Amino acid sequence: MDDVTEPPSRKGAARKIELLDATLRIIARDGLAGLSMRGLAAEAGAPLGAVSYYFAGKDELVEAAFARHSEIEGERMAAMIRRVGAGTPDEAADAVADFVVEGCTVRRRQLITEYELMVESARRPALQESTAGWLRSLRAQMVEAMTALGSADPEIDARLLLAVISGLEVDSLADEPGPTQRDVVRSVLSRLRGAR
């Protein structure tokens, strides 16, 4: 008989996702330094044995959490990029402004997690590869959007817009965004467009 690993059951896959979502909550709240297998078990309301059943150790857990976060945020980012590529330059600016404001308000916890994981990827080769792959995918999608908008240099414009989005996000993490945040983002994007 061949030694074939069977796919996880639906219940097992759901349990693993619950553990990863609990991991992401801990990272957002306490940082990676505050993540432990025992703390995860408590956060998820699961026995410690269940955590170690799914993850051999903290490194494997962090890599899986990054993959889970990338899946969730990748879908949100892809939706914004589709909006950028499908509309006028003003509609593209609205799409980016909506994305940044949502990230800094409604999805603030996920944004904090993302930056915590990206900083950690500078220290872990396995995470570096995952981060680089994720960023390449986002960049390729943004290049398509810039091409659809008629950019003379879609590769450079894609990199520039993604860098501006990241900068606006980091800038907004330091203080709680107010009701004018969307206007500020739109002003930055208008200035950027005018400077090209």
C-alpha cells in the first residue's frame, strides 16, 4: 500500500482556518513576540494538542498565518485593482482611496498584521519567498490595471501606486484616521497624477 497523505476532512480544514484566524488576531493585538502555541490554544478555545496537531512549531504556524493573510488580503487587493483598471482615472483614485481608508479603519487589525508579517519576512527566508511571490502577483495585476488606464509606463506606474498605497497605510497606522482621510488620500493621488 502506498503511503499517501489523505486530504484533511472538511471539519479538520475548518479547524485549521479557525486556528490561523486566531493566530492573525494575536499578531494584530500582541505582535509576533506575543504569539505562542499555548496562547493560540487559549485564544482559539482549543486544546494545546490540537494546535500541535496542525502545526509542528511556531515557524510553521507563522508561515501558514502569512499564507492565510495573503489569501484574504490578496482578494481585497485584487478587487481594488480591478476597480482601478476598469474605470476612469478619477474612478481609479476613488478605488484606491476607498481601499486605503477601509484598511486603516474597518480592517485596521488586518493591516497591522500585514505589516508585522512583512517586517518578520525580512528575518525569515521562507517568509521572504512568500512575501516576494505575493508582491509579484499584486504588481502584475496592477500593471494590467495601469495598462488599461493607458499608462505610458505601466510597470513603473504600478510600482509607484503600490508604494504610495503602502506609504499611506503606514502613515495612517500611527494615528486614528478621521472623517477627512478619504479626501487626504484623494489629494495625494491627484497630486501624484499631476506630477507625472
